[in-house]
Amino acid sequence: MELFLTMPLDMKPSPQSGNDLGPPDTELQEFDYIRRYAARGKLTWRRVSKSRKEHLINESLVSREEAGEVNGKPFPLHDNRFVAGKQYQTVLFSRFVDDIHHAATSALQKQRPAESALKLLSLSQTIILTMLILGAAYLFTQRPLGVLIFFNAVATAYFICAIFFRVLLLFLSLKTKISETPEPSVTKENLPVITILLPLYKDAALLPALAQSIDRLDYPADKKDVKLLLEEDDLETIDEAKRLGLGDRYEMIMVRAAKPRTKPKACNYGMHLARGELIVIYDAEDQPESDQLLKAVAKFYNADKRLACVQARLNFYNAEDNWLTRLFTLEYSLWFDWLLPALQRLGAPIPLGGTSNFFRTDTLVKIGGWDPYNVTEDADLGLRLSRLGYRTEILDSTTFEEANCRLGNWVRQRSRWMKGYLQTWLVHMRRPGDIVATTGWTGFLSIQLFLAGNVFSALINPVLWTVFIIWLIAAPGIISSIFPGPLLYLNIFAFVFGNFFFILLMVLAPLRRGWYRLCLAGLTAPLYWLLTSAAGYKAIWQIFTRPHYWEKTDHLLSEVTVRKREEALKNITARV
């Protein structure tokens, strides 16, 4: 297997020169400064004297004049310390590959273990959960009916609270409009470098359309630091990237085929090698609007340093493939066009989407990057930023993706999301007092009723359906013994009003985009929620059996995506 990001460090940096710079003094090269080496294009090579060091220079980033000024005298034109960008990146990666891998997989867990999802439960959570289970089991042996009534009351109360929190978000959303972002008042020459991370795994077929989407972004080519994050054993994707010439245009970074095999681990690789002041992540099937980078830069340019993340809206280009894609589109429209802007207005933590989120690179590195053991690393990172005093804003720009159009594939994707939400909730509930202290009670309740609510509501909803159907047609006497007096009517209210309100939200969801033809599909939302519940119960099973397993979502299933690939392949083949 060819790994083209491994090169001996005693290489001759430039074939044009007859003089060998010689091996580096590795004691002068510190992993803590890898971001500086990547961004500035200079890697300390050896010490010449007490006052002067020589550097390996990326000639695409650093001029000879700049290097001469730094080192105290001008370099000869033939000096072999100047290498092409690809050579420089190769040397940099080769020098620090072990450090990068260690940091990508272990740094967060070792430096901030309370923020890592490596362990499902902390010691205190294990003790509390064990005591609750044993206590409930003992009480059930003594008063089984009383225990059932108590748990029914808690579940019903929680569901009602989650409903009214969504009502609040709806009213806030009606008063909130995602403002258009003015272009930054800087020339294109002065725009910051943006590192674009493209984590890929078994995505060879999607490369043509992805490359076309990245190339269509309206941003200076020399300011786009594009990194293909490739698993070293994914030979099909590696070979296809080379065949399409992407290795000449982008940087190809090989991620070790070691556990955890997750997207956030790959993103951490890219973060440490980022040249850009900003970082953005795109998935393999993404098609961002062409002005998205400029709008994101403008957001940061016009904001203070506490703005750490800008989240573009997500939606689908194959919404009308079938019933499943229509409901998926309604859900995304509700989430990104209505609910997340309302959370922003409320000042609550925003669980990020897995793509099209822009970060200040220095801030991202400072907080430890992504958690490689969390399978919804995006939601976790959004909450972590909020807890540390940073904020996220929603961007007036959309990235279009392929909506899952096959049931089994959809359930795999959704169960991974829900498993990740549970991981994220457990991690951030290790220190609930910290959440209140940093985000206030608004943030705390938002985490309980919005993030956790997506899972718990899905688990509770089938129970409410079952109670309602039995009460309606079968055995009201049995139901009334478990749901005595007002509790039964509260349960029925939660079921009827909750489902009616959530159906209303789904019907309203596409209106802001003018997709009126999708509104009627919202009336069938209860069937979609039953699928969500099935995914939720699968997530509960997996969080105890395979907590860090990343279920791969298959793409290129829609005819729309296939056509886009064929068109892009023709264009890129002609170019190559």
C-alpha cells in the first residue's frame, strides 16, 4: 500500500540544489507549535548559531525576502531550504504523525476526562444509577402499582414540559429572522485562509461531485486550504482521489486505521495541520451555496471573539424522492430554519449539525477539538463551546445534502445520532452545576428538554400511543388503575396535544423556504415518529453494547445524486 505522506526527514528538500541541508535537529521541533509550522510555512530545521536558526520553508507561503528577514540575511536563490507546498506538508506530517495520532485520539480524554465519552458513565453517575435501580427494584417488590404510577407520572410530566419548550421555541422563531450577512469590508487579497476538512470513508463514488462543490465556492483558490481526510486502509477512495488528480489540488492526509474509527478522530488530524484562521467541515455528499465562505468570514469579521462557531443551515436536494425523504426534509427544515435560530435568540446552547460549521481554529484547538469517542461529536462540541463561554450563530446560507431514501439506511443513521445524543447528555450531566453556572437555567433546561428530549420523547411516544389505544377501545379499567384520576387525563392531553402540535410544526416547517408542496406530507408525521422511536430503542441497545461504533451511512442512493455524480465526473475527467 502506498502512503504518500511518509518521507524520510533526512530528505533533500529541493532537487534543484546540489547542497543537502542535512537531517533536522528534532529537539527544535515541538508538537505544541505544529499549528504555527502549518500556518506560517516554516519548520525549524537546525541551529546554525546561538542567534540564528535555519528553517525548512514552504515557498508557496513564505517569500524568500520574508525568510531572509527572519533569519538575518538574504538566502541565495538556489537555497535548498525552499520546497514546494506538497513536500513541506509531507515533511510536517511525517515528523509529527505519532503526535498527531495521539492527540487526535487521546488528548481530550487525558486532559479533560470529564468531557470525554470514552467511558459511558462516570463513577458518580454509576453509583447514582445503581442506587436508583436497586431502590426502584426494591420498591417495586413492595408496592408495584405505586412504582408504575410514579414512573408514568414522571414520563408524562417530562413529555408535557418538552412540548411546551417547543411551543416557546415556536413563538421565538416567529419573531426571529436569520439576518442576511453583509460581505466583509476587506479585499479578496486580505481574506483569511479557510481550512476545509473533508472526512471521507468508503466515499470514492462521491469524490467528483464533492470536488466540484468545493471548487465552485466563491473564494480565492490560494485561500482555500482543502484537506482530504482519508482512512489509510480505504484504498478505493485513495485510488480514486489520485485518479481524479485531487492529490495535486488538495492535501491528502492519511488517518491511521485504528480505533476509534470515527469522523471526529479524522477531523482532529486535520485540525492540527490546518493553515487557516477558520476551519469548516463538509461531508462527502455536501453541496454548499457558493457564497457560504464569504458569508461565514463576514459573520466572524463583524463579531467579537466570543463568537466561536457559525453553523450554516442544512437541507436536502432530493426532498421529493419518496415519502421518507419528504418527512426527513420537513424535519431538517424545522430544525435548522426554525428551532436552532430560536435557541440562538434564547441564548441557549446550540447542538451543531455534523457539517458546514465554521470555527475559529485557535479556539477549537484551545478547547481540545472534537471528542473522537462521541458519535455525534457536533452536538457535543456545540454544548462544550457554550459551557466555556463561547457562542454559536446560525448563518444565512444553506448546504444541501442527500436525504436518506431507504429505510434501513435511515434507521442506521438515526440510531447513531440518538446514541450520540445520549452520550453527549451523559457527558455534560456529569457536572450539572457547571452547566447552570455557565449557561444559566435556560441552558440547563434546554439541554434536558431539547437535546435529551429528542431521544426521550421518541422513547415515550409509543407508550402514549399504546395507553391511548387501550383506553379508547379495549380495557379502560386496567389503564385507570395505572393512570389514576388526573394522571390519565394528563397523559391523554400530552398524547393528543403533543402530536397535534408536532404535526403543526412539521406542516409549518417548509414555509420559510416556500416549499408549499411539502406541507401536506407533515400530516403523516406520526408514522415517521414511530420510525424515530424504533431508532431510539436501537440506540439504547447500542449505547450499552457498542457505544463507540460508527454506523456508516450509505450515499449515492438517490437518482438525483447519481445524476449529479455523472455530471461532475464528466467535468472533472475533461479537466484531468
